Amino acid sequence: MKIVMEQGRSKAQIDSNNKIMATFLIALCAFVFFAFVISFVKTKNPYLLEIQSKIAMFKQ
């Protein structure tokens, strides 16, 4: 028995919907990644503090 998932939609509509879902998932992954990077930078781990102090010494 074949399960039909198209629900009366044309192939172009299904392809368009799949592209929208894929774009949304990519955007969601990018948002989560950048949110993680920003939170990582805000925690000021020792490696970043060392770089920041070197930049401050270079500017003086």
C-alpha cells in the first residue's frame, strides 16, 4: 500500500515547500551557531582575555 503525502499538491508546490523548509532549517542552525559563538565570546575565557590584553598593549 502506497502512502500518498502530496495531499493534492502539484510537484512544484511540494518542491517549493521543501526549499522553504530547508532554508528555514539552515537559518535556524546559523542562528543557533552564532548565538553560541556570541555567548562564548561574552564569557571572556582566558584565551580571549590574553588576546585582548595583547591588543591593548599594542594600541598603547
